[in-house]
Amino acid sequence: MNTPLAEALSAVLLVAVLAWAVVRPFGRPEAVMAVPAAGIVVATGAIPLDHARAEAERLGPVVGFLAAVLVLAHFCDVEGLFQTCGAWMARWAAGRPVRLLTAVFALASAITAVLSLDATIVLLTPVVFATAARTGVRPKPHVYACTHLSNTASLLLPVSNLTNLLAFAASGLSFTRFAALMALPWLVAIGAEYVVFRRFFARDLAAAAPAGEDTGEAPRLPVFALVTVACTLAGFLVASAFGVAPSWVAAAGALVLAGRALLRRRATPLTVVRAAAPAFLAFVLALGIVVRAVVDNGLADALSHILPGGTGLPALLGIAALAAVLANLINNLPAVLVLLPLAAPAGPGAVLAVLLGVNIGPNLTYAGSLATLLWRRIVHQHQHGVDLREFTQLGLIAVPSSLAVAVVALWGSLQVL
């Protein structure tokens, strides 16, 4: 296929895949459009077969890790971890909206960093709805915090987000060095989000809850789940030192919790397979192939002319801003797949700046990340409306402020470490 035609076809197919992921007609999975699209770009020659195979091999470990983390998070929920979090939030907040918001920020940040953003969206968001109803406070600030922190708070560890795993592989950093460089950007970005939320939702947070709400008994601590998660996190650090892929560690943690549930007859093999979300995994692989076709047919050349060079503060700000804009135009997963090969030659600083942009930037629009799309569906399932104008207004304030301070913090971390 000639280059102009291949470029047009791959671009049209990418738009179709992303549009399907946003709308999900008839509730059909994202893979329904993505898998045939990947087949078309290969069959028509828009991408050589060896390039498609190489992209699948590159994404294979990432997809395997994602499957393991989804299973791990699901069985943490089976063990009662998220219900315990909800009970703790209700008791600690005692009907005070500001204290509940603080608790949601703390828990969502920790869960996103350790169990990935999918756990915050799929498992914590319904718990936050239930906790707000239980304590009588307005749910909006706390539910919005779940989606913002699922993106922003996923900066800390290589295992916190699918985009992080891709950036981690491209950066050449060790697990501990990655975490050390991202610790300060993670903290200041969350802090900036918290300040924005306190001001933006001041009216909702000032509304007192009805007096005398029962916060229930002290929750039972799911010790086994907590120990398994702690051991898994420690395993990531040890495995990194020996060059072992994090997917193997995540698989071990998932196997422990899933095996316990199977032995206690609280799950079936089919439950484990469903927890891994095979349709979503197929979507990620297929999307990667479609994006590779777009990159091979001209997008990489176009972006290479506008991507700032170097790792000084102005360059890092420009890289992060470009990544944030691209994430909102084509979704953050395609954006990171496109930008990482261009940023990697400049060093880990440029790679991490891309990561800041594609993780914080999606808080501006619904289509910015798959997590936000999933959050919107969960919110609608709870009969809670989401105002597009309000969501965008919040993003217009939160994204530039948190992204700017995070980039400055990254630049400082690079100078010190």
C-alpha cells in the first residue's frame, strides 16, 4: 500500500477504535472494533507483519502484568479490602465532608499507586458512593476525586498504570530509581489537586451531613489480603534488582489470592478468567498495533519536529504539555505509544515528562484515558449525573496547575538524584 493511502487508512481506523471505546454501542467491548481494525492494517499492508509482531511482543509482558493486577485487585475486593476502606472512611469522617474528601484522597492515592488505577475506578468508586450515602454527605467531590486520582496518583510506581510500564521499559531506570524520581512529582501533583478540589467544591463540602448518622462497627481488617499486597510490592523491588519482569511478581500475588478463593469455594476458574478481563487485554494489544501503523505512516515524523529537545526545565514543560494535549486528542495509551520512541533518546527525564503529561493530562476530558471512560459508566450505573461542562471546568483548573508543579518537581528530582 502506498504511503498516503496507508496513512489515511491507519488514521481512520484509530479514530474509529477510539470512538467505539468512548461510545461503546450496545454495551459491546472495546475489542469488538479494535481487533478487526488491527487485522485490517496488517492485511492491507498498512503495517508490515514483522512490525505488528514486534509490537505484540513488546506489549505482551505489559498485558500480562495488567491481567495479573486485575485479578489481584478483584480478589482483594473478595477478601473485603475495599469494604473495610469504606467503613474506615465513614468512621474517620464522622459526617464531615472535608474529612471524607481527605480520606478519599489518601486511600485513592495509595490504592492507585499499589494496585493500579483500575482498582480505584472499578472497586473504590462504588465504595465511595456507598460511604457518602451512609454518612449523608454530597457524593460529587468524593466521586470526582476517584477519577482524578486514578490518573494523577498513578505516577509513583512502574506498576501503577499501563502507561507507567511502557515508560519504565523505555526509561532504562531501575524500579527503585523510577519511584525515587517520581515520588516528589506524585506528592505535589496530588497536593495541587487537593487544593483545587477544596476550592472548586467549596459549596458541596460546606454542606453538613445530617446529625447522628451511624458509622457502624469497626471493620474487620483483611490481614491476608494486606499481607499479600505488601509481599507483592516488596517482590517488585526485589525482582527489579535481579532483572525479573514485574509481571511475574504480580502473577504470583494474583495466584495466591485467587488460589485461596478457589480453595474456599468463593470463586471458580471462570471467575478468575473474567477478573482478568480478556476482552480488554485484546483491546490493548490491538490498539497498540493500530497505533504502530499510524506511527509508521507519518505521525512520528510530524511529532518529531515539534517535540522539544533536551531535559532542561523549559523542554520538560514542553514535552509534558504536548503529551497532555495528545492524550486528550487520541487517548493517553496511544499517546504514550507514539511519544516514547521519540523521547527515549533524550534520556529518562524526557520519558518521565511524557509520563506526567499522559497521566495528569487526561483529567481534562472524558476521552483522555480509558480509566475516565470506565469511571463515567460506573457513575451512570449509580444514577449520578456527570455534567460535561463542570467536568471540563474542573479539569481546566486542575490539569495545568498539577502538571506544572509536577514537572518542576521532576526537574528538581533529576538535579538532585
